[in-house]
Amino acid sequence: MNANLPKPVAASISLGVRQTLRKRRALLGLSGLAAAALTVLSLAPTGTALADSLKAKRVELLVMEQTGCGYCEQWRAEVGNSYHSSEEAQRAALRYVNIHEPLPDDLNVKGTHYTPSFVLAIDGVEVSRIEGYLSESFFWGYLDSMLDKHLGKAASE
């Protein structure tokens, strides 16, 4: 184990990464922590690797709604009924959540006051949201931006 790294950090680093650290430190004259930071940055998934790493995760678009919400009904008529056949549905499955019912145990999202709200959740944890619904073009534009930011660009782009 490398004496320059704190024990918890060194213990969690795989053999291949430790070898990479030694090589980078030797080439660049870096301290153990600086080499570790450089390695972590270079190992972070991007592009296709990011998309591949997300395939194993549960990505959902939560529709936070309530009974009697006119904008919720408008969204369902204009977008919701056809969402399942969209490219976005391949990236984030749709799930409806009534804000007046207990939040399902597998979700960790902040409270919702405006409906509809659209929450992007990865493995049940909120990463982004759209509050309200104005129009179909507004929704798709914001949803695509949100998906691209948190999941990377779609393969078809």
C-alpha cells in the first residue's frame, strides 16, 4: 500500500489504479494525493462510457401530480399518452406519483408544491426537476436539456 496516501483512500484503490498512480507520480513528480486526483478525473466516465455506466441504473421521470390539476390533464393529453414511444422514454421511464399520497419508499425527492412537476431520478434520488407545464415544446426542450445534462447526449445526436 502507498505510504503517501491516507489509509482509507489507499485501501479502496484497486491494484490497477495504484499502478497508474505510481506511474503518473513518477512521470509528473506529483504527490500521492495529486496523482490520485488526476487519476480519478481521468477515470470518470464520459460520453459512451457514461451512458454505459448509467444503463445499470434505474432512471425515471417522475410525474408529480394531483387529482383535479388542469395542467396535469393537459400534459397527459399532449405528452403523457405518447411518452412511452418517444426517444426520451428509452432514457427515462415514466412513473406517476400523486403528491397527496405517501412517497414510495424507493424515492428520495424533495417536496412538491406545484403540479405537474417532472422529477428526474436516478436510482430513486432526485437529480433535477421541471416545475409546471406550459406547452409541449417547453416540456420537450427542458426535458432534453435535463436528460443531456445528467445522462449525457442521446446516442442519436
